[in-house]
Amino acid sequence: MENRRTLRLGTFLIAGVMGFGLIMVVPEQSAAQRLEEVVVTDTKLRTDESAGDFDPWESYNEPVFRFNYNLDKYAIKPVAKGYNAFIGDGEKQIIHNVFDNVAMPKRLVNSLLQGKFGGAGREMARFLINTTLGGAGMTDVAKYQFGIERSDEDTGQTFATWGWDKSRYFVVPLLSPLTVRDTVGYVFDLALDPVNYFIPLGGGLGRTGEDRLNERALNVETFEAVEEGTLDLYSAVRNAYLKKREKLIKE
């Protein structure tokens, strides 16, 4: 077991060094963005404002989006409603807070890599306060008692800060909307999740599934309102995701 854990940690560290090294070696435009342009379509990404919803893979993305949507509609949503019947809003918020507290290393490391040292300091303060005064993260004491907000940083944003600022929209089965850049970033975010070093992969996936189900249960009515009020759900989700990511990157 110890050897397996050490091997997993070593693999993540090697992949991290190689991936971050690749991004850092080109000062003007990231090597990763150039690689995406050459390997994927052999065309340059547009850099004008109309590229906000740049989606050359729509013929692939939309069917995968429909698959994810139907999976949510006929499987995840009914389970989430049943979950709501047995788990109160207070308990769901506690679960959300605990998962958010455990995810601190991702936000801390990416704040540092982006040079956002104030955000890194807030993450350390939030973790210490919520882990101690907040009962292992069950209550967000840092926010509601001390006014310390979380830093919403991830590896996809770090890549954008380092030069991979434009990337194609990409829908992956069973996951939320992404871009090519954010898909790569998502893998690094998994490597920054401390839970993956202490429990088997299956346990980590189970925890991720519980986190997703809990979030879905917390937002059942919000999602229903969006579905009912939108004619072209695919385009609406795509544009909202890209605009949200653009805003987060600029902050």
C-alpha cells in the first residue's frame, strides 16, 4: 500500500513538473496554446472579441452535451431529488463546506503560481480557521465571522495567466463544460487534491461523485429555471461557461 501511494505521488509530481515546465518555456505565447493550434486544427485561434464562443467542434460537442444532459435529466436529477428528501439543506451545506475546505491546496497552489499572494494568504487563513473553529471545515467561520472570502483559483486559470489564454470549447462525457486548456488543468487539479494520496482511486471517485450529487441537490431549482427559460440550452451553457472563465481569469 505504501509503495503504491509513493508511486502515485511520484507520478503526479513528475507530470506536474513536466506540464508546468512546458508552459513556462515560451514567454510570449504559451507552448501549450501553440501545440493546441498545430495538433488539433492547424489553425490559429481568433483573438478578437467574437472568439468568446469559439466552438469549431460543435458537431462533436453538442451530441456529448446532449448525452450529459440526458444523463442528468433521467438519472442524476431524480437521485438528487431523492437526496433532497432525506438530507436537509443544513446537512448539504455542511457537506459542501467540508469538500470546499479539503480542496484548499488547489486554490492555494494556483494563487501562488499566479502571483496572487493575497489570495494565497486568504486560503491559508480560511483553512486554519475553518479546520479549527469550524469543526474540520463543517462551518465556514472564516467567511461569516471574519469576512475572509475564498479565492476561486484553479490550474486552468494558471495556464491562462501564463499565456494559454485562448482555448477551444470542449465537452467531455460525464464532466461539466470545459475547454482544452481547462481539461488539462482539471487533471492537474486532481493531482492537487490531497484525498487522492490517502485513499484508493475508487474511493476518490466516490467522493467526487458525492460532491457532484450534493451540489446538484443544492441547485435543483436553479437548473430547472435555466432549462425552462432557454430555447438553445447548448449555446446558453457554452457562452455562460466561457464568459465566466474569462471573468475569473481577469480578476
